[in-house]
Amino acid sequence: MEVRNEMKLEFMSKSQNEAFARVTVAAFAAQNDPTLDEIADIKTAVSEAVTNAIIHAYETNYGIVEIIARLYDTKIIVEVIDEGKGIENVEKAREPLFTSKPELERSGMGFTIMETFMDEVEVESAPGMGTRVKLVKYFKSLVLEPERRY
């Protein structure tokens, strides 16, 4: 499947940049004419992935969060990447209600939310090596109604 368009975004791991990232990816995805529900799903998942990077990757320091988004005919792939401390146990981190920051009153539902709103979620991470979260959303309206494609 051929990439129709691609974008890359880098920003500091500051909480105020989460909304910027979410809206930017949504605007990029809008080129495929997704439904409002599909846009809302993408925004929610990106928000969770970016928030995880901001809160967990760099702890008390700031670092860079990178987003790479690729549009295909019937899907978008969004990767949220940091070079922070990494995740020691990815499987444990993906369990509902697991949080490494209970003192911050975190719900531990970030990965669960991403998995609920996206069609595929992949997480690559290692201690000291950072984290890459890959989010895939199929535009069902384009899969079911191919005549809507460009």
C-alpha cells in the first residue's frame, strides 16, 4: 500500500503541547475525509500517547516528542516517539489500571484507551532507549465505500 502523504512533528515534552499534537494530527488525517467519530478516535489515542511520553519518558526533565503520521488510501498510521527512560515491562504497562505514577493520580488507562479507539496499537520500548507507540486507524467509510476515495 502506497503512502499518500506524510508529516513529521517534533515538540518539547511540555503538557501544553499535547493539545497542539492532537489537533495537528487530526487536521492531517482530515485529508482522507474521515467521519467525525474517526477523527475523535484519532485525537483521543494521540492525546493518550503524547501524554504518556510527556509524563513518563523524561520525568522531571524536558525532551523531544516526535510524531510521524502517514496517510494511506484507507488508513492512517501515527507513531509517537520519545527518547526517554523507556518502559521496563511493556506487557505490564499495557494492563488496565497499571500506573507507575500513582502519586500523580494517573488512572493507568492510557494504553487501554489507545487500544479501544484505534484498530492496532504496537509498543516498542526498552529501559534507557525510549518508546515508540504505533497507532493504526482504518477509515471504515473508505474501506466500505471505495467510491468516496479521491
